[in-house]
Amino acid sequence: MGCGATVNAEPISDEARAFSEALGIDLAANLCSNKLASTRQPVSKIAQVAQRQTPQTVKPVTPTSTPVTQAPVTSPATMPMMDHSHIPVAVPKGAPAPQLSASLTRDVMSGYNLNLRIANYDMTPPPIGVAMENLMAPVRNAETGFVQGHAHLYINGEKIQRVYGNNVHIPASRLKTGMNQMNITINNHAHMFWTYDDKKIITSIFVNTQSPNLVMHKFDSFPVQSD
């Protein structure tokens, strides 16, 4: 080191030596001092200066791209079934107004029997293999001119089932004890409810399971005029 005394000093790093030259500090003379404290102090200070002055190496930011998740392609067969039962569909001009009435009786075994009387309406199951979007428009029977579709049964505001015929058995468990309301609508095969002159085609039955007279009240918006 160029000095006579053996000093327990920390080695001088190349980085510290370079900064000592830039700062005008003689590290060799400082480290040869017999004062150990003064020997370590300059090195620490220079190291601090080196740490402050050394430019930070900024790692280049590797651009990351968020993979775009493409929505799965759906076909009418894989699309979820939408509930169109709250959407009206008008009977086309020139088609006769469908008529709908209903009656309810107690079954001799259990539950209740619902009978639908229908006129000017072609009650059928939906066609097979036809996409939902192709069932939205009104469909008429080519021979009679009647609109086609099925019916929906509601009990106390809850949709229970579709109806494709005139008679339906209703289990006793479907009705609560006391007063109940049944609504039956006619719907096209996209499940939209039929209207005529902006009026919903519906029949309602108010039932009291605890009364000898089961049916307490009835309402038909377009009642059947004749069988």
C-alpha cells in the first residue's frame, strides 16, 4: 500500500477508488493512517457517494400483452333458452281472434283436473329442429287461418308448465291451503303470449281449496262463445 504501518483496513474496491479520484480523495494516504476510525470513515463515505452517484441500471420493461379471450361461438343449439313469456305477439290482421276458457274440478283420486276450452286456435307442440329465432314470428294454419302455439299454466304467479292439450292434471301439492290463482295464457312456439286488439288472451281461475265450491271466481279476456 506504500505505508509502513500495518492497518486493519477494509480493501479498496475499484468502484470506491474510481470515485475517490473523482472526488480528489487520497484513499491510500487515508488508509495508512494509524487512526483506525479515520481509516474506515472515508471508505464508508466514499462507498455512500458511489451508491448515490452510480446510475441505476433500469431493466428494460418487457411488454406484456394480455391474452384476449375470444368469446365462444354459439349456435342456436348451444345458446341458453331465453324466457319470452313476458313478450307479447299480436294475432295478425285477418286471423280470427283466439278464444280461451278454463274450468277446474277436484279429481276423484287426488289433486285437480284442469280443462281448457279453445276456439280459433291451433294448439300443437312446437316443430322439431326449428331454431328459436325462426319461431318468433306469428305462424298460422294454412287451412284454417288460426294462429298456432301452445299454452302456459301459472299458479300463484309461478310458471308451472307448458300445455299442449285440453286437459291437465294438477297435483294437490301444487296448490296451497286456501286461496289460489291460476292463469292460463296461449303462447306462440317462441313462448311469447298472444294478444288481440292489444289485449292479452288469458283465462284466470280463483280457487279456494277449503271451500266446497272450489272455484270462487273466473275471468276470460276472450271467452269461448260456443263449443
